[in-house]
Amino acid sequence: SNFLKKEKEKSAKATKEQEKKQEEAAKKADSIWDSEELGDGIKVREYASDDRVEPEYDIMYRQKIGSEDVFLGISDKDNSSDHCEEILVKIHLPGVTMRDVSLEVFKERLLLQSPKHRLNLPFPYHVKKNEGNAKWDKPEETLRVVLPIERDVQYVHM
């Protein structure tokens, strides 16, 4: 009887392990991406003792349009972000001077640090990080960062 009891326990354990493997396989089948596809990305170390605040910011899209676009609709541009050429990020940094600001721009995000502020901002589109510019507006204490959007798809109108 001990032998039968041990065999039943082994069988139950094997069944549970098999069910667990089937559940993991089902989860993998339901997932959109594998962890290998996600990559590492940019990691920003956050400290519990860091009391810097996230500054107020606005993300705006910019298009270059002419009168033929506005009145005649020749180029088929619309006001959606799909047809914009640049991203403008306005970051309000009260009580900070330009020399206190550290700015790093990557293809998919912007990292800003100052003695009072910290911002890790992902972009809605990939940008051309080496073709942008940043300007400091001293009276408004605002940093304006303009970055061209990197487009993989070009719209062809026939």
C-alpha cells in the first residue's frame, strides 16, 4: 500500500508539472512580444532619496505647410501627427539657469536633469537626435527643444 501511495504522489506531481508547462506555453502563445524582442532600452537609475521634481512640459507637433496646402489641398497633408515633420518639446524650469541644465537626446527619449528637476520623457515617434536644436528662453525660464521626426514610411500621393 505504501508503494501505491508513493506512485500516486509521483503521478500527481508529474501531472501538476505538465499542467504548469502547458500554462507557460499558453502564456507565450498569447504574448505579443518575447522578452528578447523588447531589448534593454535606456535605463535611468532612480533613487529613493532623489527629491527632484518632474517639470511641466508640453509636446507639440510642427508641420511645414504653404498656401497650396491650406487653400488647395494639393499635397494631401492633414493636421494629424502622421504628417508632421518635427516635435517641439517645451520644458518649464522655474528657478534654473541654462548652465544648470543637462540635456541628452536619444532616438526614442529625452533625458533632462538640473539641480531641481529630472525628466525622462519618451517620444511618441523616433527622432533624428543629431539634427535637432535647443534654445533657452530666459524670461520664461523655458527650454525649447525642436527635433525632426524620423519617418520610415513616406506617403506617396497619386
